[in-house]
Amino acid sequence: MVNKAKTKSETISKGTTAKQTKDIKAEEHIKFGAEVGKILHLMIHSLYANKEIFLRELISNASDACDKLRYLSITNPELTKSDPEFKIRITANKEKRTLTIADNGIGMNKEDLIENIGTIASSGTQSFIEKLTGDNNKDLQLIGQFGVGFYSGFMVAEEMEVISHKAGEKETWLWKSRGEGEYTIKQLETCDFNRGTSVTLHLKSGEDDFLDKFRISNIVKTYSDHIAFLIVLMMLEEQGVIKL
């Protein structure tokens, strides 16, 4: 059973999840590489059998980011001095129809966002495509193996938004895309965290069940129970936190 105990120290109220952000540089429009286009097409139009795995993949990415910073902090403890406890936070906002997966891991700067999200190594993409069997259940298992898990979010989201601040750096970046051939990226003046990454999915019509706390809890328990870091679920309308 999933532990649904609420912790008073982490209780939040509606509307306090993020500070208003301001951009300080012009927004750049950048086309995805051709290899990303192939993956996006597969995610959006083909791999529909088990859409809930998008959450598994985004939690896995968040865990990897925490692992990387934990390793770097061994030799540079200043990177985590202000916030030493790693965690992954899932926030469901039924009013705005958004689901956010955030971590306080290593974070990304502009170059990292372009390299890690805007492009995929062609060899990895080709290998992924070559290994597709046509069996959705088997093909879904390949997503994480080839580093394309982020794009699985487009199975349920009409738009994905990433805010990231790399540990030890001063700049915060906003990456956005509707999965239609290009993405935008711009620098933000303010942000409500000093390191890590926040991925927000603006859900497609008909995907609101992914905002249900029991559905989310079950997915996390099924696919991410092995994750070493604390995972918490925030339901804004209920003003509470569920430890998963």
C-alpha cells in the first residue's frame, strides 16, 4: 500500500507553488533535430498502449539528476549546502490541468537543455527505431534504455514546459514545446528554486485521470518504488502532501 500520510511541515496552500517569473532575454525558436522528430512522431502517434509510463520516465530522469549532484557534492559540498535533502516532487493542479515533476538535482543550463532535450544522438535514435517490434508493451520498455524517455510526456501532454537552474550557476532557463517540430528557450530573471529542474505537462483533453491522486500513487508504486529519493505528491486543491 502507498503511504498517504500527510506531513504538516510540507503542507502548502493553493497558488503558492511558484513565483511569477520574468524573462530577461528574447525567446529563441529552435527546430528539433531530425532524429527528435522521429521519436516525437512515435510517442504521439504510435505508442499508446501504456501511456502511464511517461511518469516512470520523468521520475527516473529526476532521480538521475539527484544522483549526479549527490556525486558531485562529494568533492564540492557547497553545491548542496543550502538544500542537502534530495527529493522529487509531483504536483497535480486540476484547475490548470497540469502535472509537474520537479527535482532539486543537478539542473541544466541553456547548453544542457539544447543537448539533452533538443537533440538525441543519431546512433541511439537509430538503434531505438531498429529495435522496435510493433508490440507496444515491448517497445515501451525500450524508451528508457535509449534516453528518449522525456519525450514520452507528449503521449499525454499538448505542451511540455521545463524550468531548470544548474547547481552552482546563476541563470535559470525556460524550455517549451508542443512537440511540433520546434521548441523555444529563454532565460528567466526569477525562479522559486536555486537548483534543479521542473517539468510541467499541460495535459491533452481526456487525460485528466493523471491528475487523480490514487492514479498517480499507483503509477509511482508500480514503476518507481525502487527510487532511492523521497517522492512527494502535492494536490493543490487539498492543501496537503502525500509521501509516496
